[in-house]
Amino acid sequence: MIRLASWIIGSLVVAGLAAWIIALPGTLTLELAGYRMQPRLGTAVVILLVAAAVIIALWAITRRVIGAPRAMARRRAARRREQGVEALSDAVIALQSGDPARARIMAREAQARLPDNGAAKLLEARADLALGDMPAAREHYRALIASEKTAVAALTGLYDQARAQNRPEAALTFARKTLALSPDISWAGQAVFDDLARRGQWADAVAMVNAETATTREQKARKRRRQAVIETARAREGETSQPNSALEHALTALKLLPDFVPAALIAARIYSNRGEARRAQSLLRRIWRATGHPDVAALYAHSQPGASAVDRLKRLGEIIELPAPHRAAAMAMARAAIDAYDWPRARAALQPFAGSEATQTVASLMAEIEEGQSGDQGKAREWLARAVRAPRDPAWTADGIVSDEWEPVSPVTGRLDAFEWKVPVSSNARPVPLPAVNTEPVAALPPAEPALPLASTENAQ
């Protein structure tokens, strides 16, 4: 209704304006080629406006006729581009749907309509890779490396192809090239870092970690842990040959992670070998209070060179009181008491944990106690039989491998910081020799391996 009213009012205004122009007084004299015209002024204005409109219309028609071929070419190009984009979309959908054959057909169609589009070439290479046509995929990827826009994507594809073909050296080469082109690519940085860790090139590895930008709290915590693990690996590597440098690396790791058990054990062993037993014991007391890790208690007992079994038991009593607060403390105390032939104390330490939930180590220790205290072979064999069926104790575990001590990388995957202190889920045990010491044998651990209660498992890692 409002629109109709506006149209009527506008029409009346235009009609009134035209009538006013036609009614203007006066005449206009025009002489052209011997002809004279004297129309009224209003009529002359109207004729002029009509002539201008006719000229404009003729010019528009002429331009359209002249530009028709170009316009048709533009429409064809737009239609071709639209078909290419549609084919490209179909190729992506087919590839994600698990139909690489159709994806390759649609990618080639898209490439025919969009010859300069790198995405179509990349999709064809991806489809070739999914179909197992490695030579074709490799050729496509190498052609894409020449363009700055597609170089990183092409190197990513070549990296995936090399990994699929089990060519780790080639994959690493592509990762390094990608990292050189774009340092912010996470997968390339991780691949290069994993290789450095696998090869034990800790100086280069820690330099990469130090160069990382960490903004969130989680990123900062992850960076600190990786730095601590690498520093501990460097300390472990030089514990025998360069103890002073190894001690610096271990203390640096403890500054980053104050309760990191592997670094604390290395530092305490070096202190003990240098005759600084008090420093070693002070450090181990702090780590024991924080983690309750059994290796810490065992090393604390052996921190004084040349000490007797009775002295070791007495020293362990400084940090463990009976009844023991948890299973790890009880097993450490029982081990020391057995070595000192203090059978009542060993039995008292294990008694709260020797019920139906007794672990393998608890059962083995109880078998030693029964045989050593009373000479009862029957009860000892009963405990040994229980040890076979008993739950396992926590140990350093990574990718199904159980190690006697912590290692910086997994022997299976080469992943940094893979070992965790937890109950193993497989029996692929692999003994690892302890690092040798320079002078006196103070770092050797007792043969039995105490366990850590579940409550302190997380802190021990």
C-alpha cells in the first residue's frame, strides 16, 4: 500500500514538472542548414531531453554489440571456473569418503578446468598416494615444490609417502626441508626433534626446545618437562665420564622439575661418589618426601660408601617409620632388614601389605623372611607360588617394555619421555645395567625392586 502511494505521488510530481517545463514562456530560435525553427522554450527542452536519451540508448546498444564476444568469453570462463570448483569439491568429498579412484578422476577434471590451481594438483597427488601409485604421487609432489604456495603441502605429502614406504631417512629429509621453509610447522619440528632424541643429540634437541614459543600454562609446563628430560639424559650420558658436567645437568633438570626422580638419583649418585654423602642424603630425603619412590629409598640406604647392612638399615630408619606409610616404604624397609638379618623388623614392615593384595615383590620378600627366620621351606614355597600369581609392582615402562631404570627415550618408538612409573601391562622385561661409578660402588641398588603405591605414582614420574 505504501509502495503504491509512493508510485502515484512520484508520477504526479513528474507529470507536474513536465507540464511546468512545457508551459514555460518564450521561444527558442534554431538555424541549421538554412532551416529555422522557433519552438517554444518548454518544447525545446523536452526535445533536447528526448534526443539525449536516444543518443544514450544507441550508444549502450552499440557497446553491447561490440563487447558481446568478450562478455561471452567471460561467461564461458566463469562457467568453466564454476565447474572446476565443483569438481574440486567432489574430489575432496570422494577422498574423504574413501574413494580415491573417483577422487583422482575429479581432481584431473578440476585441473583441466583450473590449470593454475594448486589444490587440484595436490588432490591428484593425494589420490595417487591413497591408490598406492607411488611414482605418480612422487612426480606430482615434486612438481608442486616449485611453487611457494604449494611447497610445504607437497613436502608434507612426500613425508607421508616416505613414511608409508618405510623410508625414515627420506622422511626426515623432507621434514627438515619443511622446517627450513616454515619453522612454525609442528609436525616437521616434531619429526626433526624426535630424530635428534633418538640419536642422542641432546645439545641440538635442547636448543630446539629452548627456541619454542610457549604462551599458555600447558605449553610452558610441557616445555619445562622436555627441557628437564633432556638435561637428565645429558646427565645420564656423562655420569661416568664427566661427573661434574653431569651433575650440573642433573641439577638443572631438578630446577625445572623439582621432584623428577631420575635426575635426583643421578645427582645423588654423583654426590656419593665424590664423598659428599650429606648432600646426597639431603637431596634424597626431599625427593622421598615428595614422591615416595622406592629407588630413592634404596639409594638413600646405600648413600654412605662401605656401610654395613646394619648401618644401612639404621640409615633407612631415618626416613621410614614403622608402620610404613605405604607399600614402597614397607618393601624398602623389609629389603634392608633382610640384608641385616633383622627378620622380626622385616616381617613387621611387610605385615600390613602381606594380605590378599600382596604384590609380587611383597610375596618374594615374605618367602625370604620365612626361609631365613624359621627355615620353613613349605611356607617359603607358598609365598613363591603366590608371587607368580600376584599383581605386579610398578616399574619403568614404555611401549610395553619394562626397564630396571629410567631411560630418556623409548627403545621401541624412540619417543622422548616415554618411560612412566606404573604397573606394567606386559611381560616384555628388558634389564638395563646401571651406570658405572668412578670410585666406590655406592650407587648399586639392592636386588629386589620395591613398589610405589598408586597414590604416589603420578609424582614419581
